[in-house]
Amino acid sequence: MTMGENSHELNMMIRHEYRASDLMPGTWQRAQPAQDFHVYNPALTRFRNRLLMAYRVDFGYEKPFRVATAICVLDERLRVVPGSVVALSDTITSEATNHYDARFLVFGDRLFVHFNNDWNTVPNQIFLVELDPDTLQAQSPARLLELQGPRQPCEKNWLLFAHDGELFAIYQVAPHIVLHVDLAGSGPIRCRPVYRTAWDTTAYTRRYGELRGGTPPVRVGANYVSVFHSRTHAQRPTPVNSSRAAATLKHMPWFRQIKRWLREHFAPVRYYGGVYAFAAEPPFAPTFLRPTPILWPEHEGPRQRPTASHMAPRRVVYPCGLVHLDDGRWLVSYGIHDERAALRVFTRQEIEGDLERALQ
């Protein structure tokens, strides 16, 4: 079964969307009404026979603006287990005051979450914190992931994974750059590039944008599978000759804000969720790229209200978690339009597609 742009197959899938009030820690709800929060970009993992979900919480429009992470346990019907919601950020000791877009890492019998501080510093910073498996609270201070080499001003999507007792991270999807992650010591965590594989993603990027990180990879057989995100930019008008007054106007801050709002309202940025796989042995070379996305912003309904993070409308699906179910299906967690959290079940064919044929 293959999904195209005009497919209605998404309606046939199992899907669960969460209310902010169900995911809010009690201490935070007492501080302000649940409708003032935006809860989205959920991460997902299975650890010690429990399905865990961590998610981003934007504290409305209060000043100073706060972004935090909470965590909960889900039951077999993907509902929040009563009493399981933990205000994770309240237990984290870190240089970062805001905790954006967490992802899980299971390393042996240890449970971690890594998060970033967005544009709060340049370059931004990514931290790893170990959790107590029983309380789901931070059990030690968060540690900075420190890249040995040049970095871009803002990178949010390093994807950590364990392989044969060692820890690695996908630094970039295309080209496929893999880091070795050294947990030794107690200070910053040293991350160094060890593998780089060039591969052709042109057919996909031409339509849906550059491949970026999404879910931490999950091993299935001889491959690791990940759901990435890609982004198409808002359409820009063709440049034309203009008068000096018009050229001056274009550089006025208020004019740029109006132009950006119009562009994103009528020709908005769109985020998609796609699937790729790479070999489960060094150098972890890519083996498969699904030709079309599995997550489409157009299939998630309209935005309900702008968030404090992104006032201009955007069409967003943002995958953060992936779990391989016992029956061969896949469970994907993702954010919708920077305002809602959802889980969706996919069949093996919908995720893995022609992966086996690609290896032949």
C-alpha cells in the first residue's frame, strides 16, 4: 500500500490526539489555566514494558516566555495512565532555562532524554539528562553534548542511538553524518564525527524539502529505521526593479513582518514526515528512502490558534518518536501545527515499504 498526495488512507489508520489538560502536571495547571498552554512535539519510547511519552509544553504568553518538558506513561489504548504525569523540567538541573523538543534514548538499562535550548544561545545547545526509571525524574544534572568540530548556529535534531554497546548520533541525514558519543566522565559529552556517507535524495527534496532529523532510529533486522521531517519554504515573489522608496520600505521591520505573515498565511511553510533506513553496521550507510511522506500537514486539520513560539501560521507535522510494535506495525508520535500532540499507528508496509527490495 502506497500513499500519494491525494490519498485518503490516513483516515483508515489508528490515531490518537491528546488534550492539553490530560498532559499537564498538576503543579503547572495550578499556576494557570490548561487552555493557556500549548502541548506538542511528543517523543515516545518503550522501556521496561512501559510506553513512555515526553512532550513540549509552551507556557502561553507569560513573560518571560517558558518552554518545558513533561513526561507520562501510556496504557495499551494509548491513554495517559492516571497519576503518571511528571513535571520533568522541574527536576532538571541545567544551564538551559528552556527545554525544547525532547527525544528519548535507551542505552542498555538506562533511560535518557535529550533536549535543546533553541535560539537561547548561538550556537544553540543540546543536553542529555538521565532519568530515574521509576519516578521518571532527572537523577543527575543535564550534560552538554559538545561537538568536536564546526557547528551551525542552530541545530535541534541530533538523534542518539545505541549500537553494540556503544553510543552514536545521527548528526545529519543527507549527507549521512554519524557521531560517536562518549559518556565517560561527568562534564560535557564529547561527540566526534566518525562516518560520512553521501547519497542521492534529490527526488524527495525537490518536492518536500531537505531531510532533517526526526525520531531516534529503531532497529529492525539489518536496518535502523527513522521518521525524519522535511520543510518546504514559503514562496517568494520574483524580484522586480523598484524605486528607492520601495527599496527603503522593504527594509522596515514592520513591513517585513507584514510580508512574512502574508507569505506564510497564503503560501505557508510546510513540514512533512518521511521514512528512511540505514544499515545496522558501520558506517551506517543509508539503504532506503520512502519516495513520499507518511505524515502530511494537510491531513491534520487547520490550526486552532497561534502559539507564542510561532505567531505566523505554519502547516506542521513534526515526528519525535517511533516504536516498533510486537505485531510488526509502527507507532509514530508527532506534533501538529506547533500546538497539538498525536500518535498514529502505521502498518509495516506503510513504514518499511520496499526496504527489503532496496537491499537486493
